Amino acid sequence: MMELEAATRRFHLWFRGLRSLRSDLRSARWSDDPTQLAALVGRFVAHLESYCAARAELDPVWTLSAPWASPAERGAAYWLAGWRPTTLVHLLYTESGRRFEAQLPDLLLGVRSGNLGDLTPAQLAQVDELQRSTVAEEDALSREMAQVQEGHGVVVVAPSSSGGEEQELDVSGLVRRVRAVLDRADALRLRTMKRAVEILQPAQAAELLVAAADMEIGFREFGLKYGSGRDD
């Protein structure tokens, strides 16, 4: 139970940090100082990276069950103990389309905004490639977790007391395989965010990360309001 309490405190600390970073990015995303924006974007990515590193030390049972999350979060927002990496790409497309539509008259006049509605053809091609590769990796991880849940590779044959053979569950092997899948899922989430940030200009990346934080925080607040979760 002490490990669970520590993991829950770690989550709440991370979540408070997420709120703070969202506020900082919101204040600075239209700044004329790209160095400041790039530094804030880097802090946001590092915040996720440090949390993933901490999760790697946690019992995979707690990571997968996420008892600190509300039922609404676990049921609607979670894929292998967190958000789907492709969700970030979908969010990028959604925000880009919304911005593009709002500023279309200016774009037709040749006025560039520098925000997500102003993605270049080269950027769009890279985002498309990111989506394709991420979908493929997500599918592979989903298949692997399904195999683990079905007992593939974790059911062993052992001699029985009657002299025959019986099947036994290799519990330690099961835990190791679940841990490996969850670690790879977190690595994919982090890699997707880093690649998206690389593709975008600092102001565009800041806009995307604010939207991502809004989504994460929004699910949390919805779950706490309408589910049985609670915020400590």
C-alpha cells in the first residue's frame, strides 16, 4: 500500500505540474521570443519524460489499473495506462483545421500567422508519416497486450502430483511482459510528442501542447465531477 500511496502522490504532483506548464505556455505562446517558447516546450516534454521514467519503476499492476484515475478517465481516455499516441496527431489535425478555417481570408491574401493553421506542405507530409508509423506501433502493442491477456507465453506446463502434467500460470513472467508492454507504450507516447514538436515551429508546438494539456485536464475534471474519482 505504501507503493500505491507514493505512486498516487507522484501522479498528483505531475498533474499539478501539468497545470502550471499549461498556464505558462498559454501566456507565452504568442510571444515574439522563439527561444522562450522553445524552452517552455522543452520543459513540457521533459515533464512527461520524467513521469514516464518514474512509472517504469512502479509495479505494472498499479500502472495498468491506475487507481488514482476516475472510472471515466480509465474507460474513455486510457489505452495501455495512458492516452493513445495517435490522439496527439489527431489533435494536431483538428487544431490545424480549426485555425485554417478561421484565418482563411488572411491566408488568401498572403498573410501568414505562424500558428497551427499555417502548416506548410512539408510539415503536413511529416505529420502524415508520423500518424502512419504511430498507428502501426499502436496496433502492434495492442496485439501484444491481447496475447499476454490470453495467456500466450505465460502459461507453462509443469509436472503434477499425480505424475502427469498440468498447466500453470507463470506469474513473474506475466508481470515482466506487462511491464515491457507498458514501458513501450509510454516510450511511444513520448516519442510521438517529441517528433510532433520537432516538426512544428515553437509557436505551433506551444499551441499543440496547450491543446493536449486541455484535453488531459478536461478528462480529469470531467471524471472527478461525474465519476467516482477524487482529487487529493
